[in-house]
Amino acid sequence: MEHRRVSVTRQIGAAPSAIFDLLADARQHARFDGSGTVVAVRSAPERLFLGARFSMSMRIGLRYLTTNRVSAFEPDRVIAWHHAARFVWRYDLEPVDGGTRVTESFTYDQPWGIVIEWLGWPERNRRSMAATLERLEALATAPPSN
């Protein structure tokens, strides 16, 4: 099956650990979500780990709850999760001069992924991911607050 995948890459002037710490804290996801769909964390461990489950209040027109499971976790390198429909959100972090190259991707290989395409979500997701990485950069490079 051909991979259905959307991805966006951005170089961020922060260390991989600073970016990964935000990604591994589900309580921060609403702060950097560029889609406007993540409302708040409902339940999550203090720090995500491989196999961890966390639930989020979401909004696409109406509100709903989704539960995710962490499917990849390499500190400062990779974190990914999926919900029951098995769509995967993934962040790959690569150290580069002056910071980190961050790639966010959304994979929707499942047979019903064609509905995602029919609804025009791949391009919408691409725009949302660009906004997410911009917000992630603002949070990761912000001076520490006292």
C-alpha cells in the first residue's frame, strides 16, 4: 500500500532536549497545536513514555475525547502516538548547527484514509503542522520565566 503521509520540517534554534521536553508533556500540546483542535489534556502521565496512554479533549465543530498511545519514543530524537483509528502523529528531531531540524508527520495509511483525502485534510494538516512548528519554536526558544 502506498503511504499516505503529510509532513512539514522546520529548523528551530533550540536544543533537541528543549523541544522533546515539550512534546513529551501532553499538558503542553494545546499550547503548541496549530490546528486549533487540541483543547486540553484530560489524563496523562507527567512525562510520556513508550506505550503511555493519554487522552485529550478535542474540537472539530463539536467537542470529543480521544485517547492516544505512544508508539515511538527515543528521548531527544523521536516521539509518535496514535489513537484508535491508528492515524500516527510523529516528531523527528535531528541536531543541526544552531539548533534542531524538526519534522512533524501525519500518517493515515488505513483503508479509511481515503476519507481524509476526500475531506481535503492533508493540505489542511500541512498548514496546521507549519503553525504547530512555529508555535513549538516560540515555546522552545522563549526566555525562562521567573
